[in-house]
Amino acid sequence: MGAFGSSDCGGGGLDMVTSATTASRTGLYDWFIQRTSAVILLAYVLVCVGWMLANSGFGYTQWSGLFAQTWMKVFSLLALVALAGHAWVGLWVVFTDYLTERMLGAAGKTIRLLAEGASVIIMLAYFVWGIKILWGL
Amino acid sequence: MLQVSIYRYNPEIDAEPYMQDVQVETGGKDLMVLDVMELIKAEDETVVYRRSCREGVCGSDGVNMNGTNGLACVTPLSKAVRKNKLVLRPLPGLPVIRDLVVDMSLFYAQYEKVQPYLQNQSPAPAIERLQSPEEREKLDGLYECILCACCSTACPSFWWNPDKFIGPAGLLQAYRFLADTRDTATDERLARLADPFSVFRCHGIQACVNVCPKGLNPTRAIGHIRNMLLSRAT
């Protein structure tokens, strides 16, 4: 027998998995967050790139003028929320793939929790910072 | 002479696995990979692998041939061999018991988790529960699975979380019973699949579709399950 003892999987099968560190605690809402945020981010990239193409040779004045408008501030904030949600779900998936007890031994759980905690704090920090830049609070 | 490199590991003797090089005389014939394994075993009976029907029905001889999972008995050398070289390894991601034989306990535990049997609490009719031809058609492409584990062991999500992600084989069967009009446990089945791992670890890379020896499409079935979960929650 290899890495997994049969005690893990005998009898009544495996229990359903729950996790406290996902964005929403269900796979469906995590998936929903990831897909909707992806659409928002795509729209944001298209609008920004489209504006750049339509205003070739633009300078600081035009660029800051774009971001001074309320719709662009709201759109940017929406994109920032989408980015935070998208990154949370995505990184949680990456961490639970690679930073596990199977990969790293007993320390795996601690390392994973630290990585998840750090990623959430960094994303919240960027989010707050983004609000400050956009709205000048 | 065909150059074969075969994965060897006997935990009672070997400290760690190694690759053994063997030359096999195929007589210029386009043999099946299983035939080559039989020829190797005729020379060295300590080589161990699973096999039974030798015609792609039982699903025992799933192995990794030149990096691709498949059934050795229905994979011709012309399809598997590259540059006169054939590398035989056990199915990846599962613990090796010996040589090409893997421990399928986790694979079966995930299969068990989807409760792969018809559930219907209403009294059984005198003869049988009837389906229209259209209703029966929904099960095509689902019921044919022989549980060879080629798909699940080709899936990175199953490699990383074989205890949490049900895997393509199990999910194909989960959908087989979700799609069955005679089954009335749809809601309970879906409720058990809504967590972040069971279904949603599938990222749709279709490695499972690529290797299925029966030509089935687990990714499509998983998409159907996801849609059912979505419409159940909205």
C-alpha cells in the first residue's frame, strides 16, 4: 500500500467537504463569483483599451479626466471588487491544490492557512487603497 | 525489436521504484500493448499487471503508455509507440501496490459517494418503470463507463485532491442518475455535490475526454451537473 491507507476510504465512503476559508463556502457561489467577476474584468479591460485606441496620443489631462467622471469611478470600483473576488476564489483553489498535507506533510495546513490569510489581507489592502485613489478619501 | 521501458516496484524487495528496459520481438506485427506485456511476462513472470477480458470490456488493464492513459488491450502499438519506444507506467496519481497495479480504493470511494444506483421511493409498478425512447436516450454516453479509471487518473484536480474531488468517472455516473427519469433523489444528489470540491474542482481541461477508451465525455456531464446546481439555486 502506498501513501493512502485504506482506512481513509473504507466503509461508507467519504464525507462531503466543507471549508471555512472559501469565498462563499459553496462551490456554486464560488464558481458564480469567478464567472461574473471575469465578465466585469473583461468589460473593464475592453473599455480601457477601447478608450486608449479612440484617444490616441492622450496625455495625463485626458487620462485623469476619464477617471474624474463618476461612471468611470464606479466602474473602476466594480472592477476592483471583481478583481478581489476573482483572486480570492482563484488563489484559494491554487492553495488547496498545492499547499496541502499531502504535499507538505503535517505543516501543510498551517502553511495553507497563512497563505490564504495573507492573500485575503493583501486583496483587502489593495481594495482600500483603490478606493482612496479613486475617490481621494 | 521494440524497446520497452516498464515501471517496476515490489515494495517487499525494492527500496524505490525503477524503470526496467526490455526488448520485445513483435515480429513486425501491430500487436496490442497488452500482447507486448504478455510477451514480457512470458520472459519474466515477476512482472505484475491487471488484466481480464482482453477486449476493452472489463476495464482492468488501464495503464499509462508513453504518457497517455488507456486500456492496454485495445491500444495498438501503432497508436502508442513513438520512435520504436514504449514506456509503460501505472496509472498516475494512485498509490502503487506493485509494478503496474495501483490501489483503486480512493477511486472506488469517490464512486460510492455519488450513490450509483437508482433511488425511487414510490411503489414499484407490476412489471417495470417505463421510459420513453427519448428519456432513455439521455443515458447514452453515460451508462457505458467501465470504471477503468483512465480518466480520473489523467485529471490533475483528482491528483491533487483524490479524497475530495469526485473525479470525472464518479461525476459521469452522478449525472447518469441525475439524468434518469426513474430516479427521484435528484435534489438530495445535487445537495451532496454543491461543496467547493466535489464538482467544482473540474476546470474543464478535458484530459478525461482525451483518454476515455470508450469515447465518453465526462466534461460535458460535469457541465450538465453544474447547470442543474445553478438552476436549483436560482
